[in-house]
Amino acid sequence: MKGTWEDMEKCANLGLAKSIGLSNFGVKKISEILEYASIPPALVQVEMNAAWHQENLKKFCKEKGIHVSAWSPLGANGAVWGSLAVMDNPILKDIAIASGKTMAQIALRWLIEQGSTPIVKSFNKERMKANLEIFDWKLNEIDLEKIKQIAQYRAFKGERFISENGPYKTAEELWD
Ligand SMILES: NC(=O)c1ccc[n+]([C@@H]2O[C@H](COP(=O)([O-])OP(=O)(O)OC[C@H]3O[C@@H](n4cnc5c(N)ncnc54)[C@H](OP(=O)(O)O)[C@@H]3O)[C@@H](O)[C@H]2O)c1
């Protein structure tokens, strides 16, 4: 990680990259980078959505001034490893019905209100348009409290990165 980060810093210093950041790093791995970084990561991109809140990471990144970007903001329904934890969630469904928004809009707006940037994917023009219509309204306090109660579920377990012979022997070591 050290050598790679140093080379990424060289890219930034040469003007080849405006900003440099990380993906799928937890608190422990980001802390390690911060020990030697002369350019701290601008951003970390992780799985984050209304059913996987990333509370610890969010708090840590806020303290360190690192922006959190959320991949699979709708839970990647349709992907082999994805789930319906977001798009079939009864709490989000109730909030969507009561507020006249789509479930995707509720899930994406929640991420914006966490200070995160959702990277949502759609191949459907209408859904792409609707997914952007989240900037001129807010979730209310009651809805935010309800979303806090959603059962937490990490869709991407990363099992292929866990090995007896590798640096990460358990899921806890991989994701801290
Ligand atoms: N850094 C990483 O390790 C990592 C890992 C995974 C993903 N990512 C990035 O994150 C991006 C998004 O993640 P993702 O594709 O895994 O998950 P996602 O954006 O949570 O889900 C995509 C799925 O949601 C559907 N969808 C989109 N808008 C919708 C709406 N308004 N209503 C209903 N369904 C909707 C899409 O179908 P339709 O196309 O039919 O709308 C697609 O099946 C990807 O483009 C990828 O680059 C990064």
C-alpha cells in the first residue's frame, strides 16, 4: 500500500491527477495511509446505502476531512452479489409512499444528507433523470430516525480476498 500511495502522490505532484483517493478502505487501512501520506486521500469510495450506513467510517472520515463516496447506493439489485436490502425495504417504501418520491430517490437523498456522494448506475433514461431529482427537497427528522432503524447488511463480502495465506485471514481483518 505504501509504494502504491507514494506513486499516486507522484502522479498528483506531476499534475497527472487532480486528486487522489481510495476505495474499499476501512478506518484501519486509511489510518495506515495517513501515517506516511504527504498528500492525504481526498476521498474514499465504499459500499454505503440506507441498509449499510458505515457509521464508524463516516465519523472517522469527517474528522480527517476525507469525503465518502457511496457505491451501490441502491444495494446493487440485479448484480450477482447485490441485494434487495435497499430496494425492497419496507421502511424506505413507507417513506416513499408518504412523500410522493420513489424509493431510489429516498435512498439517494439519504446519502446526500449524510454528506456523501452516491454513485448510482442505471441504463434506463427515465430512472437516470429521476435519480437526479433529489436536490430541492429534504427528508424530515422522523424519516431520518426511521432510516436509522434499518437492519444493516453488507452486500459485498469480499470473500475472495480472504485467505489463510494472505494479509486478510478473516472478514473482520479485511474490512476492520
Ligand atoms: N469501488 C468499488 O469497489 C465498486 C463496487 C461496486 C460498484 N461500484 C460502482 O458503483 C456504481 C453503482 O453501483 P451498482 O451498479 O453496483 O449499484 P446501484 O447503483 O446500487 O444499483 C444499480 C441497479 O439499480 C437499478 N436502478 C437504478 N436506478 C433505479 C431506480 N430509480 N429505480 C429502480 N432501480 C434502479 C439499475 O437498473 P437499471 O439500469 O435497469 O435502471 C441497476 O440494476 C457502479 O457504476 C460502479 O462503478 C464500485
